[in-house]
Amino acid sequence: MKLCSLRSGSTGNAVLVSTETTHILIDCGISGKAAESGLCELGCCGDRLDAILITHEHSDHIGGVGVLSRRYNLPIYANQKTWDAMEGALGKIKPEHKRIFAACDPFFIGDIAVHPFPIPHDAADPVGYSFVSDGKKVSVATDIGILEESLFRAVKGSGAILLEANHDPNLLDIGSYPLPLKQRIRGEKGHLSNEDAGHAVKFLAKMGTSQFLLGHLSHENNYPLLAQQTVVNILKEAGLEPDKDLSLSVAPRDSVSCILTV
Ligand SMILES: [Zn+2]
Ligand SMILES: [Zn+2]
């Protein structure tokens, strides 16, 4: 199974999870054009996709969903509350493309078992996803306010994970965002900081995950080297050797990431 980000950041997100026969796009908060070029670059042009899964209705996750669904005849999977919150923003969607999954019940798309799990974020009913195929597991976990044990339980056993490292708290403090927005980002339904990501990587590495892709970096309050170095410092303090014990990279904002294979 392969996990790769097409684009990642507070300005737009799309993630591809693939096996030999099944190709799933998680969110599409980028233009149809950017999604198509990213997919083709990864050898999975839009007509090879099987479905689009939605984590939550914020525009950085759904901006290109309607276009892609119409262009490639793709079903869209989301829970009921997310459908209620996003449907008006997608444009016309064929009734048969509207797929609703119940709470956190797993379901299959091709040879991939999809396991949604709840995340603390200020959206209608936001979820992260784990994907299991042929005994391998990968997970996507971004837009998370605080680290809870339920998150670790949900992603446990993943060989690879895309994990949020949204902001540096100091850059957020001194930056130009209005106070209510700063409070929202820092809040329990906001976004994970680089430090939060570092602690999560540390725990997950000790639980056996070996490949990490940091993503959903803030355009204003973070930059890739800072995110990576903050996580590396926390790992080293815990006696872990990045590059030896695990692989760690940052998903770029405007281009495809490296491909994580499990
Ligand atoms: Zn969000
Ligand atoms: Zn987001």
C-alpha cells in the first residue's frame, strides 16, 4: 500500500492511498487542475481513482471535490453531518455518488478496508482515516486540536502516517492573525503544533510506526525546516535516531510528497 500527499497545508489538501488495484483520494481542497497534475505525476491519473473520501467540510479539504467527482464519475464518501455541512459547496453531485458511512463503522473500497475515526476539530463531524489492506495499515490524521488516546488507538499498527504539524506556537503568537483566529488554532478543536507532532511521532515510533509524513503546515506560522527540526529534537531527546529508527519527511504545500510504501 502507498501513501502520498498531492498538496498539503492550510491552503489546500489532497492525499492518495493506493494498492495495485484500488486508488482512493482523501479530500481535495485544491483545484481540479492541481489535483489532476498531481495524480498523473504519481502515475494515477484521475480516471484510475475509485473514490474520494472526505475528512471534514472546511474549504481546504473540499474545494476541488465536486469538479473531480463530475469529471471522473467518482463516488464521494462522508458521514451524514459532513454531507449536511458541505453539500451546498460541492455543486451538482449525482445521487449515486453520494455515499454516507455510519459513524466509525469500517467499510471496503476495492481491496482496502477504510476505518474512519473521530478527531477533535471545529467542524460538523470530522474524521481521520486508517486504511488496511493485505495486513498493512496506513493512516491520515490532520486537523486535530489535541492529542487524545483515542487517536493513538485508531492509528496503532500503521506502517506509515500523514500527521499534522500545523504551526510553531511562537510564530503564531507574534504573527498577524487576529486574536480569535490564534485562539481557534491553539484550541482543543484547532490544529496540532510542531511540538505536538513531535510527541505524537515519538509515541507512534515506540508503538512501531516507522514512516512519518508531516503535513498541513500553516502558510503563515510555520515552515518545513522548522517543523522537521522541532520533531527531530523531540525524538533525539527521547533517544530515537531519525533516519535510523524511522523516516521523517514534510509534505510540500505546492507539489507532491515522497511516496511512503508499506
Ligand atoms: Zn479543518
Ligand atoms: Zn485543514
